[in-house]
Amino acid sequence: MAAPFGRDSLPEHWTYGVCKDGRVFFINDETRTTTWLHPRTGEPVNSGHMIRSDLPRGWEEGFTSEGASYFIK
């Protein structure tokens, strides 16, 4: 699991978004490009939350920093 990150860890002119499946993407506001890889580390990042199709509506799966899963409504 990737290390936690925040806006402070992004270079100037970069922001991020989170897809429904929990994947984080990064946006270079100057070049108007996106990437799945963190601009400083070159590693993909997961938000720690994931919406699974096999869960009831309104539920999602989260993961602790140790990798254990839990469910959120």
C-alpha cells in the first residue's frame, strides 16, 4: 500500500482527484495533463476506499494502513 499523501506533498501547480473506485489521479494545472502516478514519487496511489460492485448500494470497502479491509456505509 502506498504511503499517505496530501496536497502538501504535491509539486506546485499539481492537484489530485479520486475516481469512484478509489484510484487517485493527478492533474498538472499548467499543462492540463493527468497521470495515475504521483508526480514526486512516480508511484500509483490509492485513496484507501473502494466501491465494489458486489456490495449493497451505499457501502464501500476501506483499508487500514496495515492492509486490513473494513466496510463503510
